[in-house]
Amino acid sequence: MIYVCTKCGYRVEADKQPDLCAMCYAAKHHMIPEKEQPKEQGEAKDKAQSGSLA
Ligand SMILES: [Zn+2]
């Protein structure tokens, strides 16, 4: 799994969440799994559905 530092953008591959960012030493909670980053593509579908009801 790829973890990304939300402070400096450093990416590291690891089995579990790193304790520190190797680049900027940000704390563990700044290292987030890359897949968790939200994508906005799903929103268009929701809007189309609710619009058709009105
Ligand atoms: Zn960092």
C-alpha cells in the first residue's frame, strides 16, 4: 500500500502506516493511504438522479 504525507507530499510504500514521514518527520496521522484521497467523479451521477425526481 502507498502512504502519502499530507504535509510534504512524500510517498512511501509500506504494509502499515509509517510512524513518521521520512522526509519532513510529520507525525503518523499525516501519513494517509493513497487510495483514501477522494475523487469527485461520483458526484455527477448523484445530481442527475435527484434532478429527475423533480
Ligand atoms: Zn512529509
